[in-house]
Amino acid sequence: MTDTEATPAGDETLEQQLEEMLEIETFDPPESFVEHALLSDSAVYEEADADWKGWWVKQAKELHWFTEPTKDLNDSDPPFYKWFEDGKINASYNCVDRHVEAGNGDRVAFYWHGEEGESREITYADLHRDVQKFANALKDLGIEKGDVVGIYLPMIPEVAVAMLACARIGAIHNVVFGGFSADSVKERMEIAEAKALVTVDGARRKGKTAPVKQQVDKAVSDLDSLKHIVVVQATNADCEMQDGRDVWYHEICDAADDECPAEELEAEHPLYILYSSGSTAAPKGILHTTGGYLTGVAATHRYVFDLKPESDVYWCSADVGWVTGHSYIVYGPLANGATSVMFEGAPDYPHKGIWWELCEKYKVTLFYTAPTAIRACMKWGVEHVEKFDLSAMRLLGSVGEPINPKAWLWYYKVIGGERCPIVDTWWQTETGAIMITPLPGIVSTKPGSATRPFPGIEADVVDESEGKPIDEGQGLLVVTRPWPSMLRTLYKDDERFIETYFSKFGKETYLVGDAARKDEDGYFWIIGRIDDVVNVSGHRLSTAEVESAIVSHGKVAESAVIGQADEDVGQAICAFVTLEGETEGTDELVEEIRARVGDRIGKFARPKRIIWADDLPKTRSGKIMRRLLRDVAEGKALGDVTTLRDPDVMQQLEGKIKEEQASEQ
């Protein structure tokens, strides 16, 4: 594809152009980009394969170490791998102090933009001051190295300050996405035995303010381990402060000492826990450590986004409550001395062009978002983009779920003007950092493919029965050697860690949980989850978690949840619900169930579709056959159902689906 400028076009013309572009299989990196790329020679892949441990040591040396490590990988006890274990390091120092000491204190770390148009510039010197203050404030509250601190904040600068302050003193942070309910916060704080929680008086969303602290108070009132709640005053929402437990963020920072030297921590010291949905109701506490994680996120952020920290303005539109925010809003960009945009609001508030308005305002050069958001922008129309000047943009990224080719092409043409490479990245909470991605100055891209593993990463597609590599075709995605940013275990649950990720093909092969295929060029195409996890707008939710919330409704006897393809959010939640006794399914009950899920988990988890079921398809041992539920929901032929305890269930469900379809016509 030539390096050309896009011409303005009406929606109908644009539609025709995208249809024509679907015929183009491969897009080469633009010559103008390659000329200035950090990596432009494919020999980097051969170098990393020839000495993959040495490659990662080389990346680790880009960081500041108090004590340089002499060891690379300790693989003596798989799957409990360790990296750089005799080194001493601090993530906060790497993200803040070293840039100030290098004379870059005046560089903007974050352009923060509030929902109602407020803006703040936070320099590295500002961050250095605030992080030290809050780190000392935490110590004044009795927080010590190894203690867990919960963080439940919206997209405000204090969320990054809180994370870095924990990292500075060796406390382990446990961030909870602001869209989760207070009950979800309680569950995560309880499992982790958090000693303190940092939250906010209220959170804004599309012009409304939710009373966060009030909800948190109700949920955590009986948690004995939680000694302190620190409250950021962001909206002046009413909230009660409990004597002896609750403190205002600004007050304890004002009272704290100015200087807080960063603790010299072991490379394997835990940095954070992030709870991710699994295939059972209990969330999995994914544990990342300091040295290896920071090595992974800094290297991938630098090379995948071709970062030039002196001139680039980078924007990752994710929320810090998910791993993308941890790795590519906080730790990766700050470790590299980048200037980032942090936006508090939604992509359609106060108008549907707000993202592009901010890209123009801050002259964003690197933009990283989710396919769900791209599809929403497509639906809203190109006119919301064309009002703004995006000429500073030079690279686009995609994250969270596979991107369909048409959305890729729209992104490439409308946002990138056909001059910006797209890095379609695959990775997980567990992997810590990007694993499969184009290097934008080297790899030709194919719309919908994450292309090749990052240098130093070895991934493969294998058959399900024996784990044998599949040269071309579909199978299970695996990672076949350790990498520095990998999770070390599941918090307080080593057995579940082994069972979930390393039981199928042995303790040296990481089972991803995604199906994938490789094409004739060795490019990877991620297909979707193979376990009981639904990916809604890039947010992974266990089916069991949603089912538990549904069954908590007094009129529900049983539920089974599946994910269905959805053009808006990637996968939407479809729930089959069996009601108690003679209860009839009504529209009112549908809304009650959806509200219950919203209260227990978060609004994003509410089922889009509820199908009333007299019974669910089960094996003779009582296992629910979700595969059959997917088939019946999508109108597919069911095949042999004789192994079911009651084969007639499927016929009844097919009748329910037909009734549903008839009522919609």
C-alpha cells in the first residue's frame, strides 16, 4: 500500500472505498515511517531468537537498577519462573525520579482532561512531588512493604500517584476498575486482605455524579482487615467520614514529609495484584512482580509504539482499572519518559467527536484503543472525525479483543489517513505486556491479524489433543517459553495457578485460553476464548461470575451464561434463566435481573439477552453444556444430543428461541 493521504469522503463513498480495500491482503509499513523507526531491520527477530535470555537482559539494562542483576532466568521450578532475581530495583524510581534527575522534570507526564472540560498538566517534577508525599502519607498510616493497598478511583491523576506511591514503598497495589460495583470491591479487598483502600467521594460519568464513597461504606463495613480508607475529594459529593478509619487524601498529603526515598526492592518483589475473571466464580488474583514486569512493559511500549519521548504525545484510551491501563498508561509510558493524555470521560461525551478534539488539542501522535470503541466511532459517522485535525497522528494501536478487518480499515483510513501503521496487539492480564504484535517499522500487516510474536517471545498454535504444533490452521494458542512480564502465580493459590495455565500440556507450556490459527506466512489470527470467559468490550468476565449474580435474584432458580458475537461490543452476554416454581418471565423481571447484575458486578456485565428456560441441557453428571446453548442461541443445527440427561430440553429451548424471534417481528 502506498504512503498516501486520505481524501474526505461521504459515508456512502467511504463504504465503497472500504469494500475495495478489503481486497488488499497486506499493508506494508509506509516508507516515511520506516525511515525514522526505532527498529527497521528484521534481523532483530533473529537476534532475539538466537539468545532470547540475552535479549531480555539487554532490555532490562535500559532500566535503572540499584543493584544490577547478574542472573537472567531461574527456571529450576517450573512454572514458578523468576527473572533477574539478584537485582534491586524500584518501579516508582524508574517511572519518575530518573527522569527528573536527567533534567526532564519539566516534561509533561500527563495532559489530564476532565469530563467537563477541565485540564491539568502534570509534569514529571509534579509527579515526583506528589508520589513522595502520598508514599509518606501511606507510611504514616502504617502501610509497610508487602501490605496490600486497594485503589478504586476514576480516571484522575491521583490514580497514577497512588499506584506509584505504593510501588515506591514496596506496598502491593490492588486496583479495581471504577465500573465495578462496591460489592466487587469488597470481594477483592477481602480476598487480598487489603490494609487500606484509596477511593473517591464521587465519580462523574456523562454529566452525572455517582456517590462512590457512600457505596463503598455499605460494602466494606464488616471487613476487619481494612484499617484505613483514603478519600480523594474530586467532585464534592456528600460522604460520611468515619473517625479513626477515613482520611482525606489532600489532608494527609499536606501533613506528610516532602521526601521519600524509593525502597530498593528485590526484582521478584510483588508490584501488584489484579483480579481477573476466571472459569469459576472466585476472581483470580494475578500477581506481577517488579523487575521482569517493568522490563516487559517498557520494552514493548518503546518498540511497539516506536516511541520518541522528546516529541511524541501518546494516548491509551483504556481505564487504569484494567491491565492495559497498568501497563500502557502508567508503568510502560512513565518508565520510558513519555508524555501521555489521560481522559476522565466517555468517548461520546460531551459529544461524539471528543476523542478527536483532544487528539487535535494535544497533537496526539500515538493512539491506542479497543476495537469496540472503533466500531462505535464507525457507527456514529465520519463527520465526527472530519471536524478535527489529526495530521500529527503517526501510529495507531488496537487492544483488548480481535479486530475485524472492516474496523481495521476504517481506523487506518479515517483516523490514520492511510499513513499510520496499525499495531494490532494481543496479550492478557496474565502476560503483563504485549506478546503478539507487528513491529511497525518492519512487519507488513494484515487487517485482523496480530501478525508475529514480539522479539524474545515464542508462541505457537497446537492441536487440542496432543499439543502438537499446527503449521497452518486452527488450534489452541500457547506460549512455549518463559518471558519476564509473566504472572508469577495466582495470589494465595499456587494450585489454581498450575491447574489454570500449566496442567494441559505440562509445566513449561503456558495455555493461553484462546483459540487461534496460523496462516501460510506464519501470521497469528486470534479467534476467541476457549474457556467459560466472555469478552465484553475487551473486559473479560467469567460466565460463573455473571451466573452467580443472576441466581442471587430471589425468583431465579438457575442460570447459564454464554457469549455471543456482537458488532458493538465484540461479545454480548446471553443468559438462559430458569425461574423458581410457577414464576412467569416478564419484561419487568428482565430489567430486575439486569439491574441485579449491574449492582453485583457492574453495568457493563448486564446480559443483553435473557432467554427463559424451563431447564438447561446437562450431561448425566450434571454439567451444563454451554456449547449446545451457543448453538441453539445462534440457530445452528444441534447434532447428537443423546448424551444429555434429558434430550427433550433442547427441543424446548428451540421453541423458546422461535417464540422470542416471533415476538420481535
